[in-house]
Amino acid sequence: MDIKNKVAVVTGASSGIGEATALMLAKAGAKVTIAARREEKLNALKEKIEKDGGSALVVPTDVTDKDAVEKMIRETKEKFGSVDILINNAGIMPLSFMKNLKTDEWEKMVDVNIKGVLNTIGGTLPIMQEQKSGHIINISSVAGRRVMPGSAVYSATKFAVRALSEGMRMELSPSSNIKVTSIEPGAVETELPNTITDDEVMENFKKLKEMNMLQSEDIAKSIVYAIEQADRVNVNEIMVMPTEQPQ
């Protein structure tokens, strides 16, 4: 796909992987809708994109709110005429040990990491099916393949995203020409760990920070790589790990 003039929706665009991806896609010529809850961060990102000659639409969105997601997709279609790429990046990672019973955090992860992904897919699919084209990229994680102590619920949500991606690819790619890719990062230097409230897990997590972690731009490059492939090529999965991360 030639990214130039394509329309991309990026959720969780206020920081980290989402921000880096929106910047990279806009630089490649895409028209970008940037969605997240923090409007001031989105406006700052829009300024950066437009300063470099790009085009961006800010739509403050909580992906757990189905109506808000549908409104965001509708505004994108009205402004840009289509939705060609969906980057399902919004997610949270409040890791905790099961014994500590942080049930509110479990529910929040399910709401954002699974239901939020389904909400954006549900809002976007009708447009892509009508177009007979599109590319949906779901951000899973290495935790969607490997479980560690403290990651049980988070891993469960990311396993779900990976399974969803494969099922979607099997159903949608042959019939509707909609590509589906699961991106599975290892440790990335982002705001995600800021949601961890379990002190025991945080102690273990500090060890990760001692290594040379991935940067958000590394994941953005893998996303662009998947998008830029020829029409006949669907990159199903990309796992990206820091060189120093053993598992």
C-alpha cells in the first residue's frame, strides 16, 4: 500500500507508540485521525504533524465508550472520505499478582484492551467492507505469547487480541480484501508502567528498566513496514524484542 493520501485512525495517540506511529504515518503522507482521552496532548501532536506539512484530525475518545468511538469514526469519514488504516493501540498495563485481588484493574484491562479494540473494529469494519479494502493493525504484546508472574490478566487480554487478529484475518482478508496484522512488542519505554499500582510487581519491573529498551519509534517502523507491503502480502504478525530481553 502506498501510504500517501491514505486515511489512518490511531487510538492511544496521545503518547508512546500511538504518538510515534501517527507522526510517522503523517510524514509518509497519510491523513491521520488521532484519538485518545487527553485532548491537550492530541492538540500538541496535531501541531507537530501540521508543522511538518501533514494533516491531522483530533477527536478526543475513550475507546470503552462505544458511542464515542462510532462518532470518532464517523467524523473521520466525513472529513477525509474513507478509513483505510486502523491502528488499535489504546491499552493499559496495570500488572499485579493475582493474590492481591486488584479486581477493578482486571476489569479495566478487559474494558480497554479487549472491548476497546472490538469497539473500534465494529465502527470501522462497515466502511472497509464497503470499500473492499483496508488494513487493521492490532497492538498485542509479547505478553500475548508468554506469561510471567504478575501478567496473568494483562496476558489474557493480549492473548485475546492475538487470537482476534488471526480470526479476523481468516474471515476478512479473503472475502473483503481487509488485511489484519498483530504487532507484538517486547519491553518498550512508554508510559504503560505508570498504571502499575502493585508494589511487588513494580520491584520486578524495575529490572527491565536496566536494559536498553525499545523506543516507540521502533514499533512505529514495524507498523509502517506491515502497511507498505504489496496488495498480495499480508504480514500476519510481527514480534519485536529488545536485543537484551531474554524472554
